[in-house]
Amino acid sequence: MAAEYIPDEAALDNLLTSQPMVVMDCTASWCGPCKLVAPLMDQLADEYGDKVTVVKLDIDNNKSVAKRFGIKSIPAVLFFKQGEQVDTVIGAKPYSEFSAALAKYL
């Protein structure tokens, strides 16, 4: 199961209101470290897919989202519970760091 790209902020808002737990990977095609994080997000989606919605968002196409959540550097992985941002992991980190951040809220 792979983490799907969402097109825009409206799609994000829809997920945040309809899903109890959302993990969003803010990425860009030119970002090298983002390419390291991408397979980890797919792994997260695979492992926690029954409890969590894992998505990717191209930050170049969604500057408003970057501004809204104060994203200054990518990769940035944002964790939302019941529509509220509860955690953020910045940079290319090992899988254990992403899964541990998620586990705190499940």
C-alpha cells in the first residue's frame, strides 16, 4: 500500500475532517532527502493503513499549505489527530522515528 499524493488544500481539509489520524509528507520533486523519506511513508501506510491515512503533498503546488503550517524546510512530515496538528518530523529520519511519532497518537 503506497501513500497517495493529494492534489490540494481542499483535499487535505476533507481528509482532516473525515479521518481520525492523518500523516502528511510534504515533499517536492527537486528535494533529494524527500526521495529517502518517500518509501518510508509507503511503509508507514502499509503498516498502519487500517488506523491511519498517509498522504504526500507536493509543496511547490501547494504554497498555501506550507504557509498555513509554517513549513520552512522539507521533507516535513506532519501528524494530525482529529484534524489538529499534533506533531512534525523535519528532515530525512530513520523509519523508527516516524513510526514512534505516530505510535504516540494511536
